[in-house]
Amino acid sequence: MEIYHFTEFPWPHLPPDDSFTSMRLSLPSRHYDPKIGAELYNMYLDQYLLADELGLHCMINEHHQTATCLNAAGPIPLAILARQTRNARLCILGNPAANIADPIRCAEEMAMIDNISYGRLDCGFVRGVPYELFASNANPTETQERLWECIDLCIRAWTSHDGPFNYEGKWLHKRQVNVWPRPYQQPHPPVWTTGGSDLSHACKTVERGHNFAMFLTPVDGLARMFKGARQYCRDKGLPEPADDQFAFMPLVAVGETEAEAEKVIEGVFWYVTHNKSEPQFRAPPGYNSRELYARFLSGRYSGGRTDAIRTKGVSYFRENHVAIYGTPDSVVQQIRSLYDKVGGFGHLIAMLHSGDMDYKTTAKSMTLLAREVLPRIAELGTRSTGFGPLAERKAAAAE
């Protein structure tokens, strides 16, 4: 089992009044204090440096024009960590492929980071959350196709070594594509995507040998997706995907006692209680199917971040493995139980920090996770069929 540390670089200092309707979308930037923000940025980077020292990996994401995530350009902290860390895998989830202006620029940036880190990049591409489509003025109906066209173009750019080529796609039209540098990892860094309840997207991801990640999804929905993708491969006569092609991100807190862990998870749970947006921004027309949109509005959606699930609180999250917290013994048991219920996975992305949690509190939880939990679950997630990025890395190392 590979464990990644994650924080979303939040701005935790909310005004005491109710003059804004959504921290996610409408909190005015006058509430941002650059002096405090500078300290926060460096504290968040320090968390990742500690992760590297502890034997954990690092996951970075990005969001735009929001107080919930001050990381507006994932490649920037990723490049810093590529130089300052030594051992951790560096995962970006991800590059908002459907909205970025130039996928070739993305391919170049990722190749540079892969070289600077000596081949420690895990390169994720994401469709982008619906809230951000308004600011980017993107067409919601195009995002899924654009995502895959961008991934295909980046992979071709990374693996074409005989001079410039032209590219004519449905959405992208490029001339003289000739990316320098080549990635350090050959033929290219492992590719990740994320998803919610669209099984066809998960199937397409693993069929191509990529990694599929899900965030804050109750165990029944997680099992449906992971097992469904495996069944799809069996039905098509493909090798069963390796464990390391599946990743999950829960909220995580580890304490010396249950009471300590419960106090820490309340800080991490800030992400759920404050990361809200108005209903009209959650599903722009064409972003989701009509059936799924109806389920959003009715509260029947089984994902982990709707209002219906937020109201159930942290105990519901724990019962459904969306939050994993407790003493080291308890956390080991919870991870093993989750692993069995979903049919196995190889990457646990632990959201160990949120809100106004300080460095000391976060560092203690991280340290207990790395020293008291990780060694006891290390054998999980290592099943490999030769059909994924872990198998490719092992084969390359053997050569």
C-alpha cells in the first residue's frame, strides 16, 4: 500500500458574518491577508517535506478562484517538491485537461518535473470540478472528450522522439509538436484520472493501463466502481487490473488515543463543512447526465460531498470509510476492512490536514500514520498482473 499525504492549501480565516453565500465561489479576496497567506503556503510545503522524511508520498491538486484551495497552479509546488524531496512519489491530481489552454505546455511542465525529481512523478489529468467552468467559460458538454484528447496528445508528445509532428483532433489542433525534455520515466510517467459515479470512465482508465482515483466516496459506491472496472476487464478478456491502478482519498487522523484522533478528525472535517457551493453551480447543463443531475437535486446521489451526506456528520463518514481515524490499531483495522470490501486498491491518499489545523497537530498525525500504520499494511495493494504502472516500474528497475 502506497500512502500519500494531502492538504488542499485552504484559507481557513473566514469572516464572522454571513455576507457571502459560498466559501467555494463568492468569498471576496479582500479577506485574504498576504502576510498570513505566505506563512500558510510555506507551512503546507513543510508538511510535504515531512511526508518525504517519514516515507509517505505527496499528492498535490489545484483549484481556481476559490478560498478553499490556495493552490491555483499545481505544477508550481510540485516543482518545488521535485527539488526539495528525495524519495516520495509526487502525484498531481491534477492537470485540469478539459480547461487548460495548451496541453503541450502541460506536457513540457510535467516532463521537466519528472526530470528534476529523477522520475518520481505520477501525472494526473482531471476533468475539472463543475464550479470552475463558469470562471473559465468552458462548455460543460465538451469536457469529457477534451479530457481524453488532452491525455492522448500528452502521451504522444512524451513518446514521440523522431522530430516534430502535427496533431489534428476534434478539439485540439497543434503544429510542430516536439517536446523537450523527454520524461525521465520511460515511456512516460504513470497517468492517473479521477472520477465519481461514471463507471465507463473508470473502465476506460484501467483498460488503458492508467490509475483511477476516487475521493470521499462511501464504501458501497467505491466498491461498485472498483469491482465494476475489474469485471469490465474480465468481460473483455483483459488481464485483471493490478491493485495499484486504484486509489482512494478519505479524511484521515491518527492519535495516541481515540479521543485525540476524534479531536484531530474534527479539524480535517472542516473540508466537508466549509467546501460548499450553491446548487446552480454544481452541475452546469451538460456536465452530468439528466439522471445524475436529478439524483443530485433529490439528495439520492451516493457520492461523498453532497448536502445530504454532509448533514450525517463524521460518524457516518467513519462507518462508510470516508473518514478513517482512531488509534494506530484502529486505523489499521479500518484500512484492511475497506480494502477487502472494495476488492483491493494500491494507493491511499490521506487527507491529513484541513482548515486551521496547525503544523504540530498535523505532523503528529502524519508521524503516527507513517510509523505505526504503514508498516502493518505495506503488503496490501501489491497484487500485480503486469497490467499497470507498478508493473512497468518494476520491469524497468529490473532492467
